[in-house]
Amino acid sequence: MWLEILLASVLGFAIYWFVSRNKEETLPLEDGWWGPGARPAAAEDESIRPFKVETSEEEIEDLHRRIDSVRLTPALEDVRFHFGFNSKYLRKVLSYWRNGFDWKKQVEILNRYPHFKTKIEGCALNDSPVGLAAYILEKFSTWTNPEFRDLEDGGLERKFSLDELLTNVMLYWTTGSITSSQRFYKENLGQGFRANKHDRMKVHVPTGFAAFPCELIHVPEKWVRFKYPNLISYSYMARGGHFAAFEEPELLAQDICKFVGLLEQR
């Protein structure tokens, strides 16, 4: 009798799991207030407005003054990029940033594309352009290819130009947004693996996944399909790392077109 009850329970659990494993769930939208204190009672301005990137002589002079006053510690012998950004190579980057980089030209290039803005709650703290550059550019080195840690220059200019890299840094520096950009990681990674309900929920929209070989974490197709049951395409890419859209835009664009083509055939 007890064996029959046990078998019936196991069978019932198996049926429940099979039926409910792909059940669609939704999360309630919260107020999303990130600012200090209680959320204001008045309606917020949620309009989306076009804008142009702007700069000024004062902004550039302030940047140059801060670069000129930096104090760098000599790098350890043969340290390369194993302890963060190598300060010897950082001197080269700073010299170009101070004397060769044309921010006004990059602003003109950025303004060839449409930009839009809206109000987003959050704080930002930005005191040192050199510290900011070292933090961001170290990621562009080791997150592009972990083997770049073994190179004196971190392999930065093998995939990107200094103009491209410093323009990226300037977008954070001039807007003072590095802290608010890091909130995503605090909210999603700072509470433990699968701590939030959305981490455990399946996503049922049609999905394409491009697996780049030097991404920080490799996610096998079976893992992706478990989270995204409506997986349309899974591509193991020929090359590329965490910043694949920047590093290998053509490869990524081709894979997106492939995904859209497969979706349209359904």
C-alpha cells in the first residue's frame, strides 16, 4: 500500500513538473523609484526628448587639469595586466588623451546619429577621469580576451582604437554616470544566485542567442533553452568577448539577421 502511495506521489509530482515547467509567469511592476526619500506624489516627466551631445572649453580644460595632476604609482616588475590596468601603459593612454584625443571631433561624429533622453532616477559620482579610464579600459582588455592579461598593453589596441576607447570613457565622464551604470550589477548580482524571482522565471518571447567564445561565462545551449523555451537560434560565434557588439559588429549583425530570418519563416 505504501509503495503504491509513494509511486502515485512521484508520478503526480512528475506530471505537475512537466505541465508547469513552461508555465508563463509575470512579475508585477513596482514604482521603480531610486531617488532619495519617498517618491514624489506629483506625476513625473516621462517624456522622451531628442538631444545633441555637447561640450565646452571649460569641460575640456577641467579634464586636462585633472589629467595633469594625476599621481601614478610605478607598476610592479613584469606585472602586465594581472593586477588591473598597468600604470606604465596607462601613461601612454593619458598622454594621448591629453595631447592627441579630439573630443570635439568625436562629439561631431556622435551627433550624426539621433539621441534621445528621458528622466531616470539614480545618483552618480565621478571625481577622477584617470581612475575612471583605468577601471573601464581594464574591462575592455580582460573581458575581450582573458589572455590579454599576459600582455604589457593589455591587448587594447588589437581590437579597438584609442579614439574609440576614450570616447566611451568620455561618455561616462562628461555625464557623471558610472555609478548609476553600476546599479544594474548591484541590483542583479549582489543578492546571490537566483535570489530574485525573475532569475527563476522562464522567458517565453522568441529568442536568439549568440555565444561568443571569450564571454565571461559560457552558457551551453541546453541551459539557454531551459530559461528561454522559445529559443529560435543558438550560434557559437567564431570570435568575440563581452563587448561583442563593439568588437565584432559584423558578426553580431549577421547573427541577428539570421535570427530574424528564422523567426519570419515560422
